[in-house]
Amino acid sequence: MFYMIVGEDRPGSLAERLAARPAHVERLQALQAEGRLLLAGPCPAIDSPDPGPAGFSGSLIVAEFSSLEAARAWADADPYVAAGVYAGVTVKPFRKVLPA
């Protein structure tokens, strides 16, 4: 089943985000290589694809896991969590409808 992982950035965490990004992306690439990643990306803090120093307000990941507990464990091990980028993380089941 798919699960959505929404990380909400802590204000002022852009430097930590940028430092932890390579390890974060490496984990996403592993999910992609396993065919389990539906989508992933950051949420710019301003209405721009490149927010510059405004940074990001969070991230969204939708990926396949064996259970809600497995999705939560994967999210808890994210480098952004360890680096203190996220103020909070929400994990919920997700049912893809469209595109089919």
C-alpha cells in the first residue's frame, strides 16, 4: 500500500536541510530503484520553483511500504529528522486513484 509522508520544516532550518539533502535523496533513490516511490519533493516556502533563501516549508513523499508501521519507521530514520529539519512528520495511508 502507498503511504504519504509529510514533513513540516522547522523555521530557519534551510542550512540543515541543505547539509542533509544528499543522504535524504539517496534514501529516496533507493525507494525508486525498488519501484516503490510514487513521488517526492519539497514545498517551497514562497510561490516559486526556486525559493532561494526563503527555503522550504516541508516535503511530501508518497511511497509503497508493507505497513503503516514500516512507513513510520522509514520516516523516523530520515536524515532530515536526524538533522532537526522537520518540526513534525505525519504518515498516513494513501490510495492512488488518478492517473490510473
